[in-house]
Amino acid sequence: MMTVSAFKWVPPFAQGLVRDLRVRWALEEAGLPYQVRLIDPKVQASADYRALQPFGQVPMLEDEGLVLFESGAIVLHIANKSDALLPANAAGRARAVTWLFAALNSIEIAIQPLAEVDLFFAQEEWAKLRRPGVVEALKKRLGELAASLGEREYLEDRFTAGDLMMVTVLRILRHTDLLDGFPTLKAYKERCEARPAFQRALAAHLETFQQPRA
């Protein structure tokens, strides 16, 4: 059985966004059993954990002696085990993998600066000055994504690991109303979030944070 690392607790603004959710969702879509290893700051900083996850982050995946880190690599590893996340044909698989990387390298990289400004530095004068430019650049990138999606339900002709990663990235914008300006993207995100596998993964992810803190 695979083991996924996750934090015992994060602040409310991060609950539902921590990257172990991506891995849980992939495992739920693939129908693969897993267990969770909850870590705290002490474990996060330990040499034993750093030997598995060099940056002390989550998620980390253990799969029969194989240890992986980085959510994109882990989701791709899981996707390769299941037709639920990648098409059987080579061309379809390649396109789905392209979207997985696009989510991380073209969209998340444009969203993260806004999340940092809004969630960590909102009261700083430099952040207030920087925000309009960040928003403008992000809107351009979201417009490009919306144009590519068009009126389709998914980025390709069916749900894939590319959609899974893209939606978890778009969810970072939940503290804003930016997706209201892109109705097809908003509907796409909500459609994917309505999938039973996502709902199971999210419930399991959030359940941890409802437990009393030691």
C-alpha cells in the first residue's frame, strides 16, 4: 500500500490547498488504496524525513521501496498505473502529460505571486504596488487557458491527470473572484470538483485539521 505524507495542521487559509490533496485525488480516481503519514514541524525538519523529501515539504510518496517527492511527479507516477488518469493511446497520454506540466509551469507559476501577495504580504506597501501588475499578467494567462479549453468539458476529450493538476492549481484562486471573469474556466473547475473522487479526497484531507491539536 502506498503512503502519502501530509501535514497534521496548517492555517485555515491553506486548508484544502496543501499539495497532498493532489495526490489523494489521483489515488481516489485510480482506485488505489493508500495510507497517510502525518508530519509536524519537528518531523519536517528531521534528517530522516529530509532523506525522503529533501526540501521538507509534502507530499512525499512511498510505493514499495520507491520514494518520490513533488506533487507533479507523484501524480504522474500514479497516473501511469491507471487508465482512469491517462488514455491508453500514446498520443492521448502525451497530451495529458503536457497539460499536467502546463498546470505547474504556465498557470501555477502565474498564480503563486498573487497568492503570496494576498495571503502573506497584503499589508506591505510593496505588495500593494505590485498586485495590479501581477493580476494583469495572471488574467492574460487565464484568458489563454480559457481560449484553449473553449466549450469543452475537459482540456482533452476526457478527464485526465492534466485536468486534475490544472484544477488543483486554479483552486489557489479561491480567495479571489478572478475566475468570475472567465465563466468557462469557473464551470470547468466546479465540474471537476464535483467528481466523487475529488470529494472523497477533499474530505479526507480536511478531516485531519478537525482533530484537536496536540
